[in-house]
Amino acid sequence: MDVQGRGRAESTDPADQWVLNPNTGEYELRLTPSAPQSPVPGPRRPGPRRAGSRDGTARSRTDAPGRTTPVPPQRRRRGTEEPLPGRRGRRPVQKKGRAKKVLLWTGGTMAFVLVAAAGGAYLYIKHLNDNITSVSDDGASTGGFSKDKAINILLIGTDKRTGKGNEGYGDSGSVGHADTTILLHVSKDRSNATALSIPRDLITDVPDCPTTQADGTTKVIKGTTGVRFNTSLGQGERTPSCTARTVTELTGIKPDNFMVADFNAVKTLTDAVGGVDVCLGKDIDDPDSHLNLKKGMRHLTGENALAFVRTRHSVGLGGDLSRITLQQNFLSALMRKLKSNSTLTDPTKMVKLAEAGTKALTVDSKLDSIGKLKDLGLELGKLNTKNLTFTTVPVVDNPAEKIKVTVVLNDSKAPAVFDAIKNDVSFTEVKKKQKAAKDAQAARLKGTKSAASEVRVRILNGGAAAGSAQAELQYLQNDAGVLKSENAGNADAALARTTLEYAPDQAAQARRLADIMGLSGSALKPGKSVTNAQGLPTMTLTLGKDFKGAGEKLTSASTAPAVDSKTTADKVECAK
């Protein structure tokens, strides 16, 4: 759908309504002294002069004949005077504390551009809520991100060519395919993140997709095999939820939420932050994308920003993989700009960013309010750009083609990448505090091991396939010699990963069972034992969704695999 077609023409730039209160040293939304405070931008009314400059008049600029707009002064004043008539006073705050608050609220902006743009949306919630367009997730997501778990957000850029100025890009008749797709994984401890690009020309299977119709009924759109990934959206009335299902089918990772943006989003978001700076390793002249730039650092806005992320014929090998690299470079540059003080501490930019972000995005039905986007932004705000890695799904040329156009999964490399993300493994260097935690986990596996016959454990099914607890019990008793084991039924809650909880005096038993099952140190949870029916202390083994089957080792990735290319958001990479 056209996410830009819903905006209303407004006579006022909301950013211009934020002016400096000289009594508090803070920017405030103002209409007239007698008008009530409102979080919703609206037309300005003429009113009496108010303090804001040395001669007692508000600074202004002329936007159109007969209309003036307050402009925030260049220098901020501090004072302890009484608040302006008709307004509540605000407690002066220290500059350092305020900067920290601004960074926290808008931290999502540095983590990822689309999420970031909505991160400042607390400024006028009711108005921004009206900007948001949402579509049903059709059960394709986990039901929404959680603050205490790792986060997986699917970001989809469509090639729908609607809106002024977009008619000349590519196929003007496109129904809006998944032209750019990135799976953003944020670690549970928020110390790192991985942005995994999925090539649009990757040959894959699109599953059957139950899709909510306009009348509320559900229609199952039949899947197809051996087709381009980008047809998971738009083709045959497929919606973004179908792209989410395709990603799950491809990677084994189920997105928590998804966001969609079209061509206009690149232009509006870039302009909202005042443009971004990118590096070109050579001159680029691409008539297809309308990009003509000289070598060196270049400042991009609007149309040039869109042309930059669309070009492919003049960089690399001229294909989609080369364009993915450009897009990753652009997103890194945009995040660096968003993180900079020139954006975070500028009320005008922040208001424009909130407006642009909420109008540019279409989100799933589980992420359809400013409150939810704000919460997501706060979680992402804990990231540092140097720990955000951009990489691409490992692929090879399609062997079935004489003229190479599409790609297929690299079966020797892709599974390891997917497994690393599923197991929350960082693709950046582990920090000291992370290393200490991992060392502590590894230490749980070191030491003496009890005999298998001395291991006493009860087994719960916490998300594995039905019958898994009984199947594992039979394996442990019949093949592994763990005779003091029992099936305790289903766990109270589902777990993504299998865990073993034990008391301190059961550590030797835990190490033996970990050795039998291939459990990692992170799966061992020192805690307490439970008393079984015979009154004896017993460990608790909870089989999670990662359980592969009775007798199969559960050893998972602990370090990230080598990938063909990767970069982090803090680095400036030159397009070649």
C-alpha cells in the first residue's frame, strides 16, 4: 500500500511552533498566550508579542504573506523568573541530565533509521498516532517484542513508485515488492545488534499466507516454490505478513514485529535530519537511478539520497548485492547523523523527524501506537553504533542459470549465520563485561562429573514438539544410563532455549547431563532443586524450542561464523 497517500495538507510546520521560554531555558509548543497548550500541531493565530528577544518581542520569520513563524533564538537563556502568564513553570534542569534524557528517548534513532524516526514521537502523541498506518500481522509475528528478550524486527523497503517525483525510478507499474529487506536482531542484553540483509533476487519458497481481508475475513494466498524472495510482497495480493512468514521459513527466525516504507520514506527521513554524508570511492554516473556524483565525501538530501540507495549499475559488479552494500553504507551514515548532537539536541529536527517517521512507516498491528514505538526506541537506544553489524545472507550464483541473474543460499555458510542470530551471538568483538559473563558460563562446564547413574532429573516440555519429554526420558534411561529421571509434563511457560536448573551441590550431576546432551554453559542455570515424589532433590531439565530430538546434541553457536562481508555502523565505508 502507499504509505504516503494518507498525509493531510497542513498549513503549519509543527517544528516551527517550538519556541524558547526564556524563564526556563526550555523549548515549548506555543500558539498564543491565551490559547491552551496542545500536543497537536494546529494553525497559528495572531496574538500579542511575548518575551523571547532582547527587546521583549518574539523573533520571527515570514513563511508566507500575512503569516509569521516564531524562530528559536540561537542562544538559550537561563533564569529563575516567574513563568509566563497562563503557563506552568518548569523546573530548571542541568544540561548534562537533559542531554542524557534526550539521548534515552531518541536512542532508537541511532540503532536503526526507521525505528529511529519514530523514537522521538513522544513530543505530541495524539497527533502522531493519527499519522501511523498499520496492517494485520496475520499471526506471522511472535505477537510483539519483549523488553526482557532478544528483539527481531523485520524492515521492508518496497519498490512502489507512488508519490511526486518517483515516477522515473525503475518499473513504474510495480505493485510494491520487497525490494530491500533487513532482519534486525538486537541482543537480549542490548549490547549488540545484527542487521541481516536478504537479497531480493534470492530464490526461495514462499509459504501459504493466511491474510486478513478488508471485510475482516481471512484468505489463504497460496505459496509458490523456487521464486524470487521479493515476490513475497505484492505478488498475488501478498501483504507484509507474508514476507515475515517467508523470512521465518528461510531463516528459522520469527520476527517480533515488522515495518514497511516506500521510496518517499528515504527522501523524507533524510531531509528531516538535514541530509547525510557518504563516501564515494569513484565517480558515479547512473542514468537509471539518476545519480551523478563525483568521488569523495558527498552530502545527500531528498532525491539524491533515494538515487544513492537505488543505484547498482555503476558500483561493484552492477547487481543487487552491490546495491545492498550501498544501502548498508547509507543507513550507517544516517544513523551517525541521527546520533550526533546536532540532531538529538535540536527540537526542530526532532519534531520533523517524528513527523516524517510516523508518516513514512507502515507497521504491523502489534506496533501501532506511539507508545509502543517509543518503548521499542528506548530498547534500541541502549545500542552503540560500533556494535551494530551490517551483513548479508551468504549466497552463491544460481547454478541453474547460464546468464547469472538470481542467487541461491550458500548451504555451507548460511545455516551458521542463521544459527548465530537465533542463539543471540554477536558479530562484533565481545566487550570485557560480556567476556566475563561468557567466561563464567564456560566455567560451569569445568570440574568433576557424576556418573550417569547418579544423575537425578525431571524433564519438562517447555516448547519442544509434543511428546519430546517422554522421548528424551526414554533415551536417557535406555541409552545414556540416566535411570533416575522422570517425565514431569509441560512447563508453565514456553522457552526458546533448553535449560537445566540445579542446586550448588548438584553441579557435578549438571555437568554430566550437559555432556550427554551437548548443553552449553549458558544453558546451565545455577539455582535450586525441587523435591520429587520420593522426597529427593532433583534437577529440572526444560526442553525449549531449540530441542532437536531425543538423543540429538544441543550444542549451539557461541561465536559468530565468518561472513563474506560485514561492516559496523560507526565506520565510514567508501562506495566503489
